[in-house]
Amino acid sequence: MSSANQAIAPFSFFNPVVSDYFPQMKYLLPVCGIVLLFYACSAPKPTGQSAPYTETSKIPATDTFLHNIMAAHPQLFDSVLQRADTLDVQVIYTQIDRDEKGGAHFTNHFFHVREDRYFYPASTVKLPIAALALQRLHELNIDPETAMITEAAGEGQTAVYNDPSTPDGRPTVAHYIRKILLVSDNDAYNRLYEFLGPDYINAQLHARGYSFARILHRLESSIRQDYTNPVAFADTGGRLLYQQPARYAAHWQAGPSIYRGNGFIKEGKLVSSPFDFGAKNRITLPELHDIMRSIMFPEDVPAKQRFNLRQEDYTFLRNYMSMAPRQAGYPPYNNSVYTDTYVKNWLYGTEGNPFPGVRVFNKTGGAYGYLLDIAYIKEEETSVEFMLSGVIYCNSDGILNDNKYDYKTVGYPFFRELGKLIYAYEKQRRHKR
């Protein structure tokens, strides 16, 4: 999705004063003394052995509800139903009912869901990385608004000393997460990937039962993915709070080859063979759906499945998942480009104004022809609330990396129309209260 082109200014080094950093910072952060070739990694080993504990882990590929609602509108969904395999379409719809104490109860419906069928998750992986970044700061007792300095240690790595999209120029985990959730910023995700490292990311996801997940790389980046940058955190007075050296991910491992498509573009030329996704990120739709549920309803999932977050962390994630870009203040997004329904595939696709009173808490993704949206949708003044997650492959010519995908003609209309039908059904459904 969106990728920021940050103007990265270097430190001006005097001993021991930083003159061109933040005006309120007076002491040099000792990040330059980091031993760059330190390969030890303190993250726990990802085992990959535990079976996923998710309510949707043992599921039928398809039940009647979603199939029937699409079949009742052939003018919209005949092609999807007839080409479900070719389109790699999967959908999970969760009805939510409340008991007399307000507790949530969930009923799941599935269409064509297959945990053994690979799709490229694109930017949807940014959601668990955002949650894990807040978790890691909680473990380190560091506030998310603390300055995070990224150095460069290996070939192709880049440093970040300031962020001009913040009010005071300080790059922070909180601001990276804002940009991820507001406009799906790739550079912001990459910085969190470098902070966490793939060993920590995958070990933590596996420990929570998401054993199919493998987060293996930065986005839109061809540099070495098992070697991550040095990172340091400092308070506004320049006092170093935490220093992390460059790290080698000892347990980074590409998966077996997974081929898709008829060909792909590489360095401007067509390679007439399928594209191998073996070293690419992977996660199943049920896992993404359950990650969203664990963020929106942490008290209603098993304790071992929850991220180690504070209440203010959950509030922060929910606020920015459901906020229009223009409402954030920082970064100052152009509303003519970043509309109020930007990255809201369900209900809107790429068009229309927000439905009054409806909040969409979600994370989308789109790359290599795969289009996704993982969402919790709530109408503030009624009893309507539900979860809806889906993926569809929009690449009729079978060529990857050519930027000729069927998002506008296949993907966005699918999300918009099915989302509207589910919303209309929820409006008239008798909720158990």
C-alpha cells in the first residue's frame, strides 16, 4: 500500500551534544557505539509446532449462509461462485450477539476457507506487527511515544533520525502505528519489523496459536531480511532507555516453494515461469480474523491467545483502525487522496461516503493481485456489530509484478457489495440481547 518518502536528516555530532536533532534533546545518544556485527538474538525460538487455538481452526470450507446470500444476487456474484478456486476467494463472517451482562457470543460462517491454500497477505500482516510492537514496549517499560532511533548496519539498510510527519520530528513506535493503520504505510511497517525482528515476531505469534504464520520480510524491500538494524530509544532529554544491536535472526527460514501465476516481471523483463512465494510472508485468513477478534474482544478469547497489551494500547489500536486519515492531525493527509473511506474495502471499495454512525475497524492489504480486508464493523446507535474478513485474487492475466491487476473490476466491487449485503442483513437480523 502506501509508502512514505521520509526526509531523513543525519545527526550532527559534537561531543557530547546533538545540535541538529530535537531542540529539547541535549545529549548524544550513544547509538553509534553499537556493535554492528553482533549476531546474538535474545528472542525466543519460534517452534512452529503448536496447533493453532482459534475458534475457526477446525472449520468447514463453506457453509450455506454466505453461499446462499451470494447466490441470491447472481448479477453481483455469479462469477465469484463459478470461479471460486481461480479467484482464491475466502470469506469469514462472524455474527455477534450479547447476553444480559453484555458478554459477546460469536457465530461463524465461512465461504471457501482453506487453511492449506496459500495467499499473499500483503499489508494485513501489519496489524499483528503493530500489536507486537506495543507489546514489546510494554515488556521494556517504554512509552510508545518515546523517540526510536534506527541506525544502518548492513548493505541496503537505512537509518532514521527524525520524522518530519510528526509535530516535533521524533520518530516513535506510536507514530509508525498511526501511519500503518491510517494509510497502510510500508516504511512504518518496515521500521517495526526491524525493531522486533522475525525471530521475536514468529515466536510470539506461534505461542499464541497462530502456527501457520511466517512473517519473513520487510515490504517493498529486497535487502537481506534475516538481518535487522540497530535500534535505540531515548527520552526527550537524550537519556538512553534501551539499546538494541543489529541482529541476525537465527531461526529465519523460508518455507517450501509455493508457485503462483504464469509469469512475473523482474527488472523490467517478463520471466515466463510461475512466481515463487516460498520466502514471502504467510498467514491464514482464520488467523488474521482471530487476531482482529483478540484486539477488539480480548476478554472473549483464551488468555494464551491475547497479546500482552495494556488497556490504553487496545484503545490506541482501535482508535486509529477506525479513524479517517484527515482526523489524525499528524501526519497531515490530503483528503482528496486519502478520503474518509480510504483503505475501507468492506462496504465502500474505493467509492462512496461513510455510512452515518458506522465505524469500520480494519486492516486491508493488496499486492501481487491479492486483495484483502480484515474488519470489525459496528453501528454506534444500534445493536449491529459483526466481523468480516476476506481475500480475493484479482489477476486475470496471471502475470505478477506488472501492476495490471483487476482490483477495480473484481476485487473492490466484491468487497463493497458483499459488505453492504451483510450490513443490510445485520440491520434486520434479530439480535439476541
